[in-house]
Amino acid sequence: METCTYRAAPSAYVVFGSITGALGVLWLVAMWRAGAPWLPLVLPVAGFVGVAMWLSQFRLSFAGDEVFLRVPFRGKWRLARNEILSVEFAEETGRNESPLTLCIRTSFGEELRLNSKIFSTEAIQRLLALAPQPTMSKRPR
């Protein structure tokens, strides 16, 4: 079976690029009008470069019966599909978490939390599809 790897979605780069780009334009106009040196323009550019490097570290890979997940500052995980008990959006999130946080619960009692806004919709849908589907048992009548 082929390996399919997802990285941070281009939209994540666009969001951070527009924030730092807007700051850069504002600073550029202020510096141009005031005749100030251009060196402070480095700050928003460096901010975007830092965020782009951070986003480039996100990975979600599907390979056969395994899922590989890499999140900066939180480590790497390798999960067999049969170890995954559930994949669902978090009912409660912390104050530093996105409202669109995914919870992956494993048979080892771990709960991996992932900001779903970083990845594409296709990657999140594929991750949500990993959860075992409940089976309907036939009861004798």
C-alpha cells in the first residue's frame, strides 16, 4: 500500500503570511513617511520566516496499517490503526487550543490532541475515517 503524507495546508501559510504581510506594509508606510531606516522591516519578515519553518515541520502520513504524526515541540507518534480507539473533535479545549482540536484516543490510554486547522480538509477527513466504525449487532427476534 502506498504512503500518503500531508503537510501543513497552504491556507495556514496564507493566514500567517497575511498577518505578517499587513504588519510589514504598515511598518513600510510608517518608515517611508517618517524617513526612518528600513532595518525594522526585518522583524515582520523574520516572523513570517519563523512561522513558515514551524509550519513546515507538521506531518501526517498514512502508510498501510500505520499512521505517523509529527507535531513541532510535541514529538512524533507512530500508531497502528488497530490501536486507535477514536478520532473526534474535542468536546472541551484549553485556552491555548483551537476550537477545532482533534482528539485521537489510543488503546494505551493516550490522548493525542492536534490542531486540525493546520492540515487540509482531505487530511482531516482521512484521519477521522480511521476510527473504528460501530458495528450493528443483529439480535434474534
